[in-house]
Amino acid sequence: MQALVYNGPHQKALEDRPKPVTQAPTDAIVRITKTTICGTDLHILKGDVATCAPGTILGHEGVGVIDAVGAGVTRFKPGDRVLISCISACGRCEYCRKGMYSHCTTGGWILGNRIDGTQAEYVRIPHADTSLYPIPEGADEEALVMLSDILPTGFECGVLNGKVEVGGSVAIVGAGPIGLAALLTAQFYSPSQIIVIDLDDNRLAVSLRFGATATVNSTDGGAAEQVMKLTGGRGVDTAIEAVGIPATFELCQDIVAAGGTIANVGVHGVKVDLHLERLWSHNVTITTRLVDTVSIPMLLKTLQVGRIDAKQLITHRFKLAEILQAYETFSTAADTKALKVIIEADQRSAGGTPPTAGA
């Protein structure tokens, strides 16, 4: 089968790999139909994620069809269409019983990290009964790919951890896919202000279309002052860090109001400064989290009834054979205006449909 393989920092290749087989009774083999690329994959390629060893197939998102199941799988059978959670959960360990699937003692974020992932024609899914979700009849597969990771991440790590409330004020630092997912799901709670901050005018324009009440371009270094003007000098109740670099975490500290919350979502590859000399007296809460995907069933319902339009996050489409081009497009988003890319993996094609922008 074809698969996108991480071969060390800044090295990746589309390679032929053996089709996976079940290794435990609770495994399932899924034939991938659609997958995508995550910002975390770019962090891996930069060498920021030490747990991902060279030779690993990347990817932790996608939808597909059950190809085979182990003897211990009871919820699924070959031929079933499924949504893959980016987090594998046994459902039985101490952490799973707390709803902290990301810290499952035999799972967690392992796909495309500690074990081979979804950017391939087939993938092995451990703990299949509790790590896969049946796809409802008539559901849009492309939209469902957004439920594997980015929508639960933006919602759980940003909105829930950030304690977004009715009438509150929110700033989202970073208008990439995760920041936009936080923007979409923050609106469940009807905050009075959602300010989106980014360097890219195109993404700021997208943010306004997605429901932001105001945007700030941070290129000139004056973002904090602009946010303070927008909030009457008070700052925001919730500052969501959705980039993962020192400058954006520091900006969140500059704009959070007394009694507010900084919700870190970004994957940080280097240390950041925590300015306790300013914040020690401000009753500020700082939260961190790896997505648990406990919200997937709820988000699936909101998607089905049209409460949220996840498909608007998709801008480009590729075949699996074009995945290197997809990575180039995704990693140069300022030029390509890419948000999420869909990679169709259910048939081999050297050419296929050209990617389309703005879809």
C-alpha cells in the first residue's frame, strides 16, 4: 500500500508499505477513504515531537471502511463506515474512566506518533470499539474528517478549558484550522466578543465570515494594544493560544483580563516565558490539554443538524499519490490560502482531480 512516511526531521516520502494486520483481538484494520494533514504533522517534521520515530507513517485523522476486525471487536464488522478518533482509548484504565482518553495507558495519541497512522491506504486501529465511531447514513465524509481532531481540539482544549461563557469576551490567537475550530465552537456559548488575531489578512477575513466580531493583524506588534481598545482597557475573559510559539503565548498573557483564563492549545516545541511578575495577583488560570475527543458524539450531532458547518474549513483536495504536493500546499498556507486539505486515499492515482481553492 502507499503511505506517507516520516524519515526524520524535514524528511518525508511516499512509500510502499505492507498492508497492516491485526496484532491484538481489539484491533481493526480500516481502509482509508479520506484523511487530512494536521499542524501537528508539521511539528513532527520539524523534529518537535520526540516520540515519533523515523519510519512512522504519519496522520491521525480520517474516515474509512472496516476491512478486518480482531476477535475481541464487538461494535464493528467488515464493511462498516467509520470515523477515526485521533485518540485511541481502551475505555477501561484509570485515565479513560476519568474521560482523559489522551492519557490512556495503552492508547492516547499514538496514531501517526508512536504507531503508524492514517496517511495511507490502510491503518490499524487499536481499541477499535472505543476509538472508532459509526458514520450515520448520508453523512458527508469530508465534513466528518474535521471531527477526528481539529473540532474536538478547538472545542475541548480551547473553548471548554477556556471557560467560554455567555456574554464573555474571547480572543483567539492564531487563525489556522485549530483557531478557526475554536471560533466555530465558541459560538455555542454566545460570547459577546470573539476577537481573532493573526498575521495573515486572508485568514482574518475568513474569521469574520466564520463569526468573529473583530480581527486584529499582529504584524506590527501592536495587537495587545488593539485588543485592549476593543475591550475598553479590560482585556478578554478567555485567551486561546492556537499557534504554539513563545510570541503568541506571551500575547495571551498581555491581553487576559483579571480573573480570566489562558487556554493553551498550540503544540510548543521550545520553552516559553511565564510572566508571574505581572500575573501573580490577577487570579488568572492557565490551562493545558491534549484533546481527549470525548466531545465527538456531541459534535457529530451538531454537524448532522447543521448547527456547525465543518466543511467550510476545507480549501483543497488531493489524491493520496499527490500527498507531497498536499504537504507543500498546507505548509505554505500564507501563499496558497490553505486551511484544511482533504486527501482521498481509496484509489491509486498519479494524477486525479486538481486541487481546488475555496471549496
